[in-house]
Amino acid sequence: MLRYQTRDALDVISIELPAVKQRDGIFTFPRASLPDHARADLGPIRHLLALDDRLVSHPGQARPRLVEQLAQVGHEFLATSQVVFVADDPDAPPEAGSPPLAFDRALAKDALSAPKTVIYCPDLEYVPRLATEGRRRGVRALALAAVVAADGHALGHLEARSGEANPYRPEDLALVALLADTVGGLTERAARIEKLVFVDALTGVYNRAYFDLQVQIEMARAQRELSSMALCIADIDDFKSFNTAYGYEAGNQVLAQVAQALKHAVRPFDIVARWGGEEFAVMLTAPVAADDVETVSERLRATVERQLVELEGLDRKIHRVGVTVSAGVALFPDHASNAQELWRAANQALLAAKRPPKNRVVFFGA
């Protein structure tokens, strides 16, 4: 409870703040109850805000750089603590280059469901379900705060982890909340910049520039992990016939709907891009076995074939038309040792797939 008395009157103004809740050794602090000022060196803040410049100059690496910089800034803010940003759903499997998973899924869900709070466990040894994992990771205390977008939806959460017991004072928890808010703004800006630079405006999937960048990254990761990845190039069959029969705008509608069909037919961590014209490139990220590549590639072809595309013709009538794609597939490192060779192999397979009767998937060397 805060009380204020006006200077020229006897009126007393009382403000009742939300109470701190404690259950089983875990405290939930409403952000409104934390200090509105805290001692902090401006150096770490400048480092974090300087990321805005990097988002523009290196948009493809914006979010990985944010995670890396956050670790440094969090260390400077909170002394011996490790600060990590866990994106999106704490139950989701990790993607290539993604931040680490949540320390504890239940706590992560609590943080996401109460974005106006900071959750603090001062000593994991007093919480049996957390103590074993804490000892394994060398973590003794844990603080969590939700990272939310301007419209209120959750982007993930921030975790401050310390090897010491009860390291954080209320003003330190206020800094955790400040970091979470800063990360929210930076993450949103990174996503907007990536969309402007790397998303094809017509189809809503990635463009060639983004795909080129990610191919190099994924090939390096597959090589490092001694695993494999695959490239599938899908080409819309007889695409010019749609332009001729229904007009160029109808052709654009075919491109957009096929792109979305491909996007929804792959795994969440695979990448679909418009390569150019009526060609789409699909990267099946490592690790992926040859049998799985065959299954996913065939699913791509079948998904497009089953979909009836709705388009408006020059006669202003709505037409439902069938569309098919032919696809060429190559694997790394089975069919190529670098990106250029992988593209060449997939293109050779595509040329074979485009021979009549089309509407099929062909692997390089088959």
C-alpha cells in the first residue's frame, strides 16, 4: 500500500498494489509492485539498443544476434547470471539456430499466461521438481518474465539463471522485466525487417535471397553434425496456360495459392521460397533421411494436385482449376558437396520430372 498526502490539503491518496504471491518456494511479483527505478550502467543498455543498426545491416541474422547480445547484456546487468530468450511455445521442439528450450515448461507456461508478472524462484533446492535439473545445469535461482508484442500476444519469455541462491533483489527483478520489454520490441522490429527484405510480396513465402543465405547455413550445420539435408525444386506444370486462358492476374493467384499449399505441406522447420517465375525451392533441413525426403516430396506434389485453385478470370467469373507441379530432388552430401552442385543436381532431376506426363517427383540419379 502506498499513501500520498497532497501539499495544500489534508487529503490522503492511497494506492493498493497487487500482492506478491508465494507457493511452494516460487514467488510471483506483479510488475507494478517492483521498483520503478533501478541502478543500471548505461553501457549494457547501449549495447542492446545498438542491435537496431545490426537488424538493418544483417537482417538475416537479426534474431541470432539478438540472442547472443542478450546473453552479454544480461551478464552485465545481473552479474553472474545467464540470461536467455526462449521463443514461442515452451513445448515446441528446437529449430536450427533457435534459442535453448525453457528450463522448466510449467514455469514457462506460467510466465506466458501472466505477462504482467515476474516469476522468481530464489533457491531451486527448496523446489523438489526443479532441484535435480538445477544441480545438473549448475542453476540455483531462476527468474522468468514474458516477452510480448505490442498487440499483447506472447513472443516467448526471458529467463535469468544464477548459480547462487537468492541473488536477485526487487530492483534486479525490475531489470529482468525491462530486458523482457526491450527484447519484445527488438524481436518485433527484427521480424518486420526480415519480412520486408526476405519475403516475396506476391506469394507470402521467402524469396531467393533468404533461401540462398539459409542453404549455406543449413549445409554447414549438416556437415558439422554429420547428417543430411535435401533440396527440392518444384515447378508449376504448364503455367503459361493459366495466363493465356484467364489473364496474368489469375496466374498470380495460382502462384500465391500453390506457394501456400507447399508451405503447409512441409515440416515446421523446413523452408519454402519462390525461386523465380513459377519455380519454388523447398529446403528439408537436417537431419532428414532419404526415405523421409521421398515422403515429404511426394506429399508436396500430392497436396498441390488435390487442391482446386480458385481464380478470377478476365470474364470476372470465379473458376476452379486443377494445378500440378513437377519436382526434382537432390540430397546433401549424397549428391553434392556444395551449394552450387546441389542446385545443379536438383535442376537436372527437375528436367527429368518435367518430361511428359509431368506431375511427378524425380530424385537425382534415379
